[in-house]
Amino acid sequence: MTAVREAVVLDPYDYGFQDDPYPTYAWLREHEPLHHNPELDLWALTRHADIADALRTEGTYSNSHGVAIEKSAWGPYAYKVMSILGMDPPRQKRLRSLVSRGFTPRRVHDLLPRIQELTDRYLGECLAKGSFDWIADFAGKLPMDVISELMGVPEEDRAEVRRQADIVVHREDGVYDVPPAGAEASLWMVSYFIEMVAQRRRRPTDDLTSALIQAEIDGERLDDDDVIAFLFLMVVAGNETTTKLLGHAVHHLTRRPAQHDLVFGGGGDSGRVALWVEETLRYDTSSQLLARYLLRDVELHGRVAPQGSKLLLCLGSANRDASVFERPDEFDITRSADELAPILSFGGGRHYCLGANLARLEARVALTALVERARSIEVDHDACRRVHSVNVRGFAMVPMTVEVR
Ligand code: HEM
């Protein structure tokens, strides 16, 4: 007789789920692809096809209440701090076009020498120690400094801006709403941006902040509130997510000695870095869950999620869907670029991540430098500590030892 497994409930607040959400996703994909958690009154989609469809369907899956389910983040005013991420078309489309006038591929590409310099500095400090915490000493520093560079935060302010940005996104275990320290740091950040925008209005430079102020389409421009909300969004959307990507990359690679040797063995093969990054994004992405507010009933797989519901798009589950990826639960950096192309780690459709190219560039530069300078890397997996968070998945601490080439 086959054992019947009890029905599974997706609870994003549950530590067990946060430690390893993948068995829950697997069960839901198979047995309840449109899932309802009655206690939280929360719906969830877990199959790749359904999520890809939801990301691209207009007029049903709304961002108007934001994308995070924390009490103080969810609601019709989410756009005030989340900018375009908390809006629907046509306003999101118009503002995104304006912002894109400043946030151009060229501007991201021009950051390359600075990303390299920052990488060399922080990695040099790590290698000199031999043993260090990859998050505190490297991955937690690089992304925010790159965003500061992009926005035009002067060198002397960067350490403080990074410190405040960390407090904005930091959550103690078991705290599921924005804590007072986080609210205070957010205020500090907004005041800082108000001053920076005022300065750029007086004296424009060639940074993103100046470009956002000057961007114009059909006579329309962004006002100060729009610029400030967008700068704030970059800190929230682009900082911790990229830190966690770098953490997962070394964590998962070092769990598989054969894969580690493919990259670090011999003289090192930095040609493998790009697919190592993509496979990390697929296998264990930092942005696992996106919330949507339903503007109309959604009928799928024989049940109905009613209009007005809160529904989660489980990106981390889509990336493990066996109908799209072979052996989805295996971390394998030898997958082809074609196989990895459908990953949904950066979303899709109208809200597709504006920073995807920047995140990839940072990860590639950082990991290439690591491969070029280290003969081998070792991670103390038992001592790694995950953050317990509803919004991001990743490590707060990754103790690492490096043998220099
Ligand atoms: C590994 C790193 C990153 C991941 C996994 C990630 C993930 C995502 C996802 C899933 C979305 C779509 C949200 C939705 O559909 O509601 C998004 C949107 C966005 N991301 Fe990223 N992101 C990363 C890095 C960055 C960086 C470095 C920046 C900028 C500095 C950035 C800026 C944005 C912005 C501005 C949006 C909003 C776009 C819109 O609403 O139209 N992200 N990101």
C-alpha cells in the first residue's frame, strides 16, 4: 500500500520552510498548483508555466500593493517607497520609461572599471587574511558600493550609506515587520537622498541621480518624490539580492568537489563563471516569492482564487520545475545557456528586473577575480548561517578559507 502524504501548507513565515522551501514547492507543483493557505488567506502559484504567464498577463496580477507580504509593506501606498515596483501600467510604464532614460545599459557597462577596482580592494583584503567571512568581508560590501557609485554618493559617505542600507533590510529572526531601527534607517536614507537630489538640481553631474532629474519624455519629467523613491528602490531591490547571489554561488559550488575543481582546478577556468552564476540563480535564487494583488478572479487547475486576494508567485519553485529543467534538484554548472534561459529569477514582463545586467556583471567580475587569484576555496558549511526572512533567501555568514594561487 502506498503511503498518502498529508496535504502540505505553504507558510512563508515558517522557519522550516525558509530553511528548505523546495520539498514544499515540489509537493505543491504536483498536487496543488494553485494553492491556498486558509490561515493566512494566502494563495500561491508554483509551476513555471503558470508563473511565467502571470508575470506577463495584464490587468489581473497587480503590483499595486507592493510585492512583499510584510504588514507594513503591503498596501496601496507601497509605491511611495517601492516606486515602479509598487505600480501598475499605465503609470508604471511611463515612469519606467523615464527611469530607463537614466538607467541605461551604457551606464551599467561604464561601471565595469569601478566594479573591478572595488573587487580587487575587498578581495585583496580577504586573501591577505586567508580565512574570512565571505558575506561580511566581501559580498555584503560590493553591491551597495556599486549602487552608491551609480547614484553618485561621494566616496566619503559610502561606508555610512552602506551601514544604513544594511539596517533598512536587516531583520532579526522571528521579526516579520519593519523594526524601529529599520524605519529610522529608512528615514535617514530618504533625508540623504532629498539632500542629494537638491544638490544635483543646483549642480548636475554625470551620475544616475542627475540623469533621472533630467530625463524627459514628451515634456514629462520625474519630480523629486519619484526620483527619491526610485533611488530607495535600488537600495532595497539591488543590494541584498546581489549579496545573497554571491553567497549562494560559493556555498553550492563548494558542496560539490567535482564542480569546484572544474572551475578552480588546473590554472582555473574563468570561462565557466557565467554559467556558474546562471545555475546559482536557477538553483537557489535570492528573490523567491513575489506577491500580487488579484484584480479579478483567477481560475486555474479547477479552483478559483477570488478577486482581492493576495497571491504569491514562487519564483524559486518555477526554477525547479522538471517540465522545464532536467534533474532540477541538482546543482550543475555544466548546464547549457539554452537550458538556463527560462529561469525566472529576475521576473518577467513589465516589471522585469532593471538591474539584472548589473547584478550579473557584478557576480561575474567578483567570481572571475576569485578564480584567477585562488587555487581552491573551502566553505565551512556547518557554520554558515541563513537569514530568516520572508523576502530574501540567502546567508548572513559564509566562513571561507582560500588557498591563493
Ligand atoms: C541577484 C540580484 C537580483 C535579483 C534576484 C533581482 C530580482 C528582481 C525581480 C524578481 C524583480 C521583479 C519584481 C516583480 O515582478 O514584481 C526585480 C525588479 C527590479 N529590480 Fe531587481 N534583482 C536583482 C538585482 C537588482 C539590482 C542590482 C538592481 C539595481 C541596482 C535592481 C533593480 C530592480 C528594479 C528597479 C526593479 C523594478 C522594475 C519594475 O518594477 O519595473 N535589481 N528584481
